[in-house]
Amino acid sequence: MGIGYDIVVESESEMAGEREEQQQNEGAMQRVQLPSFSQIVGLITLLTVGGVLLTMTGLTLTGTVIGLVMVTPVLILFSPILVPVGTVLFLTVAGFVAAGGLGVGAMTLVSWIYHYLTGAHPPGSDHLDYARRRISDTSAQIGHKARDYAGAVQSKAHDVSSNH
């Protein structure tokens, strides 16, 4: 009998826990906020615009596939002519684009040098001045070391010639 009593006690406590959960869930359901009018209008607009755009995408894809199916035999027939022409056109356009890009780069460089030489400080000129100072300081240090080394060699040569 002790075993049966334990089971009854456990099921009564489980039932009490379930009742508490139900009451909490009902309270949470009562606190749910309904969407505002602007949120509903926004959702309807989103669905409408999204549907229209998705339909247009499907139509565009369908038209592209149909066009490709219709043009493929013509492309295959004229491919011995079209491939070399396409290659020549691609290389021509690539050459003009590269020349234009290099021309813009050259004009930018000339403009930067002009501004630097006239005393205006274009972007990056402080880095150039810093590098110039570092090179000047390094060359001065190397000159001093060379003179010291030359002096040391002359004194060694003088010592050697005076010993003989």
C-alpha cells in the first residue's frame, strides 16, 4: 500500500504543476499584442510587391530561355564568324579601357606632382617628405662611415709604410 500511496502523491503534485502551467499559458495568451494597422499595411505591401517582382523574375527567365532556344541554331551556324569577331571586339574594348585607365592614372600623377612642387600638400606628401629625410639621413651616415673607414685605411697604410 505504501507504494500505491507514493504514486498517488506524485500524480497529485504533477497535476498541480500542470494546472500552474495552464494558468501561466492562459496569462501569456492574454498578453499577446495584436499587430498595428501600419504593420498590417506594411505586410500587405511587402507581399504585393514581392509577388509582382517574383512574377517579373519568372517571366524574364522564361523569355531568356525561349530566346536562347530560338537563337542557338543561328549562333552555332555563324560561330566560325562570330567567335573571331567577338574576340577582336573584346580585345579592342579592353585596349581602350586599359588606355583610358592608364591615362587617368597618368593625369592624376601629373596633377599630384604639380601640387607637390607648387607647395600645396597633396595627400601622401608627408610620407614622401619623411622618406626623403630618412634617405638623406641614411646617406649622411654612410658618408661619415666611409670617411671614417677611409681614414682608418690611410692610417693603417701610413703605419705599414713607416714600419718598412
